[in-house]
Amino acid sequence: MTDVPNSTIVRTFAATPEAAFDAWVTPASFAAWWGGSGVEVPLDSVAMDVRADGTWKATMILGNDMPDIHWFGEFLEVDRPHKLVMTLTDRPGDARGLVTVTFAAVDGGTEMHFRQTGGPMTQDEYDQATAGWQTFFDAMDTLLAA
């Protein structure tokens, strides 16, 4: 049996589980870290209906004549401050990645477990995505430490 392709990351943030969870679901915070520090996510492009079956969207402006990335998805499970499950894609059609994020209080802050699966990606593409997510989470770390 083959493992399901995925991206898995464990990060510790110097913040409460509530603050770490809220960074995912508060438009101003999400716009500050989504995409990392090298891109712009205009706050007016972020919309979030944070509840099971609610939707979200955000636009990432890459600059340098690169096309904007229009992200969107659905919230499947919202259990503040413990767990968030959502879908995401930047492509037309029904294929979505599944993101599961859990938050646990630890000495010095919050341990976040992140896992992305599903969608039309190979393990090599997920390995590349993992590097991208690390950049996102570096920006989240800066936001939460402020």
C-alpha cells in the first residue's frame, strides 16, 4: 500500500492556541502571513465565512509580471482553538486540497500540526509545497511574535 501524497509540518509559535488559530481565520491576520513576506495579499481580497460549510477566498499578488493567484475553498470543521479543517485550490474545477491544522498548548506557546492532502498533486509537488508552506509559516511566526 502506498502512502497518500501529503505535506506535513509541525511548528511551534510563541503565542496562545487561540492566537494561532485566529491567525488562520481573521482576514487581517491571514492577509499578513498568507503567501509569506514576499507577496501581497490585499485585505479587501480576503473573505471568510468561518463555520462548517462556509467559504473563504484570498488573492495573492506575486508581482514581477507574475499572474495573481486566486485561492478559494471551504471550511469543513471549525473547532476554535483546537482544530481547523478546510479545502483550498487556486485552479478551476472541483479538485481541492484538504488542509487539517491542529493547535495544542506547549511550554512557550502553541504547537501547530499542519497536513495537506488530496488534490491533483504528486509527492514531489507536495514536497515543493512544504517548502512554500514553511515560508508562509515563517511570516505567521513573525506576526504572532509581534
